[in-house]
Amino acid sequence: MANQIITIGRQCGSGGHTIGKLLSQRLGLPFYDKKIVEMVAAKTKLSPDFIRSHGEYFHGGSIGHIIGYGTRFNGPMKTGSALTDQLHQAQTEIVLEVAAEGPCVIVGRCADYILRGKFPTLNVFIHSEMPHKVERSVEEHGLARDRAASILTRRDKARAHHYRFYTDQKWGDVRNYDLCLDSGRLGVENCVAIIAGASERIRAETV
């Protein structure tokens, strides 16, 4: 399969970024996560801080957004603020550009939806139970243990709203993914091995 793109959606604290990075190293593929922030900043002149805080997170409620129609990669869209719509459109264009360059691993950014029907993809969702996510977030990201659960819940809620707003799909719905893996039960290395194995098998079957 010449252009198999692996997309990884993930709950906050589940280790999706780490799994994606290790997977890209194992398969020898370009890895796009935080690098997309740099690419969007160069494309739009928006600040990296704004892109990091708004690129996957919904800010404001429906009252704070004007419902209208515009051009989207797949048809009519709801529009939010001018800057968030500009950011989403830029991210969409960059996801399409990097996918067109060849096989790669893309974390987040609604990539599974953006690439649907355009490129061969293996769509993965990484999740885990809250105790595991709290431990990872405390140890790797320095979140305060007594606040970690509420922070992760809030971030996931904002991420889910963002995904719903721009795709009209439910974030984390198993029907939208080829693999849904519990990183707490399986472990990061096993998740990497499972995804790599699935990718290699699909590639072999399509040669």
C-alpha cells in the first residue's frame, strides 16, 4: 500500500503521542503531532501558543459561535470564530499535504476524518481508565495529582466538542476506527506492536 497513513486519536493522558512517536520510529515513517503546530504557525502567522490551545480544543459554547456555512474539505461546515476556523482550515490543508507526500503517522487534528475516502488509512484510537491516565500525567507531565483527573476530563471534553463541531462525528466512537486500544491494560509497547502488525498485514494484503 503506497500511501497508508496511520492516524491516532487519543484521550488525554493515554500515551497516544508516545505510541505514535514509537510507531513512526519502528516503521521508519515521518511523525506529525507537535510538528503540525510549527507548520500551521508558518502558514497562518498565528502564534504557536494559540495553535496549541485551540488546534484540537473547542472554546466556547454554541451561543458563542455563529452557525453558518463555508467551504470545508468535505462540504458545508459550521463556522466558529474567524481565527479558529482559519486554524482548522490550515490544519486540514497541512494534513492533506503531508498525507500526499507518502506514508506517515499523524496524531489528532481530525486526521481520520479529513483523510477519509482520500487516502488509505489505518485509524487508531488510544484510551485508558482514569487511574492510568492520572499516573502518566503526574509522572510525565507534572500535573498535580489532586487536580489531574479534573484537568484530563476537561481537556477530553473540549477535544470531543472540537471533533464534533468540525466533523459532525462522535469522537472516540469505535465505528470510526480500525483499532481501539486500551494503553493501560496493554501497555505502550504492546500497542505499538499491535498497530505495526496491523499496518504490515494490511500492506502485505494489498500488494
